[in-house]
Amino acid sequence: MAYVPPLNGGRINASIGGNSTSAGAGYALISTGTMVLAGGNNITLSQNGNNITISAPNTPTGSINFSASNTSANLASVTFSNSNNVSFGLSAGVITASITNQSNQSLGLYGVGNTTQNSSTTLDARTLSFNGLGGATVGYSNGSIQISAPQTVAQTNQTVGLYALGNTTQNSSTTLDARSLSFNGLGMITAGYSNGSIQLSATQSNQDLSLYALGNTTQNSSTVLNASKMSFNGLGGATVGFSNGSIQISGNTGGGGGVALYDGANSISSGTARFSNSNGVSFGFNGQTITGSVAAQTNQTVGLYALGNTTQNSSTTLDARTMSFNGLGAATMGYSNGSIQVSAPPVSSLSVTGALSLSTNGSTVSIGAPATSSLSGVAPISISTNGSTISLLETPASQYIHNSAVLLGTSASTLSTFAQTSLSIVRMFIPYALSFTRVDIPVSVNVATAGTAATAAMAVSNVAVLYTRNGATLNPVAGISGAGTFSFNSNNTGSVTGAKMLSFNLATSISAGEYYMGLQLSTNTASSGTATTNLAWSLSVIYGQSYSALPWTDFHVGTASTINAMNVMQGMNSVSLSTTNQTVQQSQITHYGATGVRANLIVGFKNN
């Protein structure tokens, strides 16, 4: 649209464009009159002085966030697709979903291994029935089908009930041990076993009939004939025949001389004797011959019944001429010496001990054992084995210093001349196993000097004993005693003066624990060589300073010189040692004062 300059100077020309519509008169350039802005389609106009405000509602961004399972996306449009028997529809802005009716589903089931009855079948999956056979029981609990069988899988002693129905002899029923059954053929029945089956057979044999003539006999008075064919011969005035299933024997009346028939209890000597069919024997006449026949043997059946711990069918009817016996599970079948043999192993059970475990799953027995573990020693622990015995050993250390001057002293250590021939006893706690060949006591030696060169000497006698405590008694573990002389130049005492180690060749091995070291010394001057001199000298032991008043005790307990609750049995013994195996009693030890201080020794243990 062309630009038109405003009229009258201050006015403007106005029109609309862009995202706009025109209604009625269409688009027009307004240069005169009043322009009115009108709101429409949710547009609101407002004016405040020279300000005109146009408002519209917020519009959506054009997409919606959809989530399915662990996936989500912002989509402008979504299509619902039919799947997995679910169908979707849309009606009046409502989405609907429907599922097709469930059809009858079938389930194929298969029995694999140690099966019974059918090993496979197809069933309606909506309804399944489980039937426990043998020792198995079935049930349902907590959403699971429960199938249980006894843990003992070994064959128990099984019994079988046997019943005879029809044409019985002796007992008609019995209960036998299923492990061993005997079958005995009676009469025309024979029993046997072949190819895993029990064989029962019956065949009709030629039956014999014993006949006896009693009274007025002729020829033989008795005979044995084949019952399947008998002939009757009329002699003298007797005639024989057959009529209506009976043997007809006729003799002339009067005059005697007739034939007499006898059955062992009764006799017929006159009139007509009749042979009647009975017990499968039929009689007949052929001329003058009486015939007897036995009907052919029919197929006989036998009813068999299984009672208790049954499998498959519990009863059946079989042809008695041929029977097969099949051993299942642990049972075996056979035939020997006219008897059917049924055998099953005796009942056995499994048990485990110690860390082993035992479980069953059907016919499977599982024995579990813990995984193999190993032991390894970390210094100072070592491990050894001897057969089924495992030994844990602590490797002993080769050095330890009991530094009472620091641990027990209340200030710096002190020097004091050793009390002659008195046993100083220091209490020690050895923290680990120890093996040593030498014990050292630090001492300080002071020697006088001479202006002339001469030979001087020091004489030392000593006793060192290691103790353990049992109540109020110290018992020796190892000890050593000895004496020695140390020579030196009188005008050069550097080799024997100052800080020295007083050493004892005391060797043993001990475990960690409480121990006591006892030290007893005796010193003197000595001379050595031709140009000699006796020089004064002293040997002082380094002690840790300790409390020198009365011994430590608990509240409400009086003090005693021989009882120290803080450092039990540490002090100076009032009795001199004469041997290294001598015990020390608590009553002999003074715990306080100068004697208590003199027991606060430094002791070193080491291997040379």
C-alpha cells in the first residue's frame, strides 16, 4: 500500500498487515477520523492514557511429553497401534482399549527319566492337576507348586498283597515281602520265568479214571482207563448203551447173573445204571461201548491286585497261561526252583558329619562340602601341620630391652654403687616370644690411676637368674653364676673406665609374659703380673629413679615393706643366692627406699 502523508500535519495514516484478516470492507488506509481497535478470539485490549495493551492467553508449545517404560519423548502427535491382542479406539475425544477373550491355551508336558505311566501329554493350561505317586506329595504354597519326596531314596521293604479269585485252592489271599515272591504250580498249572516275565501255563493232559468192579465180577475187577475215551462192553445178559447224556446198562430181570456197579460206597446190581455227565467228564455209548470224554481246557484268567505303595495300575486280569512280571525301580524279578523270585535291596540311609551337607532332588542325592580354605602365617606367626593337627607358632624375637630407667623412673636415671652380695630383682613384662643367648646390664666403672706403669686388676663374682612368679614365690627359669678378673695398666685405664656392659651368657627361649630378673654382684681389687698395684675402683649400676617412701598400697590397706601393689615382688632380696636354682619368697624382698631403687634395673636380651 502506498504511503500517504498525513493530513493537517499531526495525524497519521494507519492500516494492518502481517498475520491479520480482513472482514467487511477489507483492508483500507485510515488517514481521517477515529481508528478503533477491537479484540476478538480471546484477544483483550486495554488502554491507560496513551498506552494500549493487547493481551492473549498463553499458547502451548505444540508438543506433549509421553513416557513408556524407561523411554520418554516430546511428541506433537501420538498413534496408538493395536498389538498383543490389545485394540485401541477413539470416540468423542476418549481413547478406549480392549483385549480379546483369552483362548484355551494348551501346555505340553514331558517326563524325562524315571517316568511312570505316560511320559508326555498335552493339557489345558488353564487347569493343571498334579498327582503324587509313590513317596512323592504335591501341594501349593506362596505362589509355587510344592513337590516333596522323602530324603531316603533307598528301596524300603515293600509288601505285595495277592488275591486268588475263582477256582481257588489252599489260601485265597496273602501278603508277601515284595523282594522275594515264590510261585508254585499246582495241578496242571506250571510256573516259570523267561525274558523278564513270569510264565504260568496250563495244558489239558490225558486224565485217568480208576474203575472198580465189586461183587459178581468177571475178568478184571479193577482198571485205570483214559477218561477222555472209555468203552463199555455188555456181557452175558447185560446190555449197555447211551441215551440223553447217560450210560444205559440193562440186564435181564429175574434169574440173577446181572452186572453190579460199585462206586466205593454204593453199588447197583439190578435195574438200570446211569452214567451222568459231571465235573467236565461226559459219557457216551458206541454200540456196546461206553465212552467218557473230558472237555478241552478253556483259557483261564487270574485277577491280580496290588495293595500299598502301588504304581501304574493297582489291579488287572490276565490270561493264566502266560503271565509277565516286570521289576520297577530297585525291584528285580526272576524264577528259580519252581518259585517266582522278587527281590529289592534292603533299606539304607545316608548321613553326613562335620561340615558336610546332604540334600535330595527327586532320585538325586547331593553331598556338599565347604570350599577349600588355606591358612598362612604372617610374621611373627608360622604354621605347621602334622597329620590332622595344625600348629600355630610364634617366631621368637632375638632382642628386647627392659628400660626401667625410662618407663619406671620419675626423672633422669641415677648411678649407685651396687650393694655387695645382695640380689636385686626387677619385674619385667616381655611383650612377645624371645630367644636369646646373652643378658646385658649397663653399668658405670670408676678406676683410680697411678703415675707409674704397673698392672692392676678388678675381681667380679656374679649370679644372674631369670624367674617366673607363682603367687608369692619366684621360681627360676634359667640362671648362670661365675667369677672373673679384668686386668689393665695402672696409668691407662681407658679400657675399663666409663660406661660398660656387664654381660652374662644366659641362654634360653621364653614366651610372652611376666618375668623377673635377679642380679647379684661381689667386687674386689686384685693384682696381676710381676709389677702390680692394687687400685681402688667401683662399679655402679644405672637405675631408674623411683619413689623411695613406703610401698604403694590400696586405700584402707596398711603399708608393709614386703608388699608393693604397684610393682609386685620388685625390690632387693635379704637372702643371698648360693645356687641358681634357688627360689625367692615375697617375704624376703624389700620394696621401698634405697633397696627399692636399686631393683629398678635396665636389662637387655639378645642373641650374639
